[in-house]
Amino acid sequence: MYRFYINNIDDDYHYMELARVFLPDDGFETIAYSGKPVAHLLGSDSFFVNEKGSDDREEIKREFYELLSCITGMRPPWGTLTGVRPLKPALEICRESSVDEMECIIREKYLMSEKKASLISGIADYQLSHVSGIPWEKASMYIGIPFCPTRCAYCSFASNVAPAEEREKYISNLLKEVTCAGRLAEENGTELESIYIGGGTPTTLSSEQLESLIIRVSEAFHIDPAELEFTVEAGRPDTITKNKLDTLKSLGISRISINPQSMKDETLKLIGRDHSADDIREGFRIARETGFDVINADLIAGLPEENVDDFEASLREMIGLKAENITIHTLSVKRGSRLRDNDPGYYRQNAERVSAMLDLSRKMLSSAGYRPYYIYRQKHQIGALENVGWCLPGKHSLYNIRIMEDKQTVIGLGAGAVGKVYHPEEDRLERIANVSNYRIYSERFDDMISRKKEYYK
Ligand code: SF4
């Protein structure tokens, strides 16, 4: 067990997060310390950081990164940056500097690798040239449908395989929550900028349920789905039918997401999906025939037993299907997932292979005309790497961008949804999380509605 005594800090959180990138959770301890190093504290596995007593967090993190690098021989490409939104500090810098200058600054300030700094600069460049400034007075809305046909091995979301009558009960409560949220939005003069129905897999619902949900949203918020960005996830191809997609399209939905994760049948089976790569191809065919403007496709780098060639074949096919958005995720193995239960250290392996997959995705997507437009990182991702959304120019998802900016109210409805109220005067977000269990959601429904009234007033 390594012990790191870090001088002149109040809170060891940021240093602990940085150490986690290099070492397993049970392999180190970070200790906020004040004063000179005391010899008896420092055994062979104990280290003293920031002896000179700097109070500049970034400077201390750089010293700590170099020490961890020296101990482990690793140089993680994101440098000292551990947060989930690596674009945020870059965009802050861009307020006063050009994108090129920003790229140099982040390399020095965060010890970021050349590749990651150039990725960030590509995303900043896209957003600055294609996305309007943030209308903080408007809101985004997320509606959670916590049902899936089966549970994937890496899943840590509020997703359930539930019988039809429980789905029906859930929807009837959700419709009430939509009405109530619409009333609050009307009282406050809140206008929606984008809506995202995710989960889970929303297309687990029947055509009729999808229709009543979208109609209720339109009526409660006085919107025409065709006139704002409105996305519905149709993630699992085994839930897609022509009837459902026709319903979505006829109601004005222009964006859907079909998420293969991999186009290799053996992998799909291994991760617990109950469909084949052919089902994904068929889902795309139906979606194209129905005439959606934008189809997003998620792929995951680092799935069990996949090599770089497998990943390349999946990506090649998504590019061939001309998905307007392709999101490349690095596998995240969180608590609560089967994969994590079976192999708690899985996410600490295969970093080089996954890194090669991400490099390849960048090369292939760039040459096919895609641009990276949003990025986020999660805990327990292989190699502490990242997720990047790529789009054909102009086809980005505004919702995905706004969610990462953290400067807009998000109305969160349904089980597992996390709403956020933005306070512009303090540049602060206040979280209002709904319960994630869909049965408890129904039981504690009145409670949740009262909390919403309190926060959104
Ligand atoms: S499709 Fe997504 S939400 Fe559903 S089980 Fe798989 S990972 Fe979980």
C-alpha cells in the first residue's frame, strides 16, 4: 500500500482521483498533511508531495502525476485532468485565447498528451463554429424509460426487464409527471430547447405507449416535436418495428439512436444481448425507409474478447450505413454491472488495446468526414480514456452538448432521471434526482412531484 502525504491541502479528493488512474483503489492512500515531512511517516512506500507548500492545485497535481508516473511507469494521456468534462476547462481558456493557443496551454497545464490535446482542440473548434451560445434561460428535458429486453453485462443503469403490466403502470405515472412538469414550466415561463427520451430502451414501449407519451409532452409543454431537437433512443434493435418508427416519425421525431455496441455476433451474445448483427442492419434499414434525418449509433471499445480488427469491422459498417452520429464509448465497468461482479479489475486491463481502437476510430471517422463534437469521461473506464461523439457537420446533438456544458436547467422525468436547476447568478447547478427503481418511483410519486414544485419554482 502506497501512502501519499500531500502538503498544504484541505481536501485530498482531487489527488485521490488522480492516484486512482494509476493504482487500484486498495493500493494507495492519500492524506492531507500540513507541515514538514516527518521521517518516521515516510517508510519505503510512503511519499511526501508538495514539500515547498504551493497552494496552486494544478501545480501540486503535476508534481503528484510525475511521482505516480515514476512509481508505475505509466503516463496516462489525460495528464492531471480527472473530471468527467475535459472540454470545460478548454472552453474557459478559449474565452481569452485562440483554439491553437488553448491546445498549448492545456498540454502544459494538465500534462495532457499531444493526441488528447488535439482531440479537445478539434471539439472546441467544432462547437465554436457550429453551436450557438448557451441560452441559459431555456431548458433541456430528459425522460427515462427504465426497461430493456435483457440486461447487458456492463450495464449499471436503471434498466429492468419488466412485465407488460408494470410498464403500463409506470407509463401512467410518467404521464402524470409530464403534465405536472409542463404546468411548472408554464408558470415559470421555461421554454424547452431540446428533449431526449432515453433509458433503458424507450422502444421497449408499444407504439401506443410511445404515442401517448409524446403527445402528452407536446401538450403539456406546448411544443411541436418537429420544431425542436427531439431524440428518442431506439437502442436495442430487437425492440424496433416499422410500426413504432412510423409512429415516432409521424409525431415529428427526427432523431433516433440505434446502438449496436458491436457488429460481432459472438460479442453480442457474450454481453447478454438477445439479437444478432443482422437485426441491427435490419433496424437501420427500417429507420432509413421511415426517413429519419439523424441516426446515432453507439459503439464500445474494449468489449470482452474483442480485438482491434473486430472493432474496426463494426466501425467500418457504421460508417458504411452512414449513421449521421457515431459515438465511440470506452467500456466503463461500474459497480452494479455483471462484468464488474465477475472481474472487479477488468477496467484496469487492456488499456493499450483500447487506446489503439480509439486512435483508429479517430483516423477512420475523420477521413469519412465526421467531426468530434462532444466528449465526456466516466469512472472506471478502461485506461481512464473517454467517450467521443462524432457527427457529420451540422448533424450534432444539441442535447448532448448542453448536458456537458452544465449551464442550463435540465428537467429530468421518470425513474433514474436526474434533473438540474441552473442558477445563472451563481453559475451553479442544483441536482434533483428521481428515484432509480421504477417500482419505488410509482410508490413515491407524490413525494417527487412536491420536490419538483419546490425546486423549479
Ligand atoms: S441497452 Fe443500455 S440500458 Fe439496456 S441493459 Fe444494455 S446497457 Fe443497460
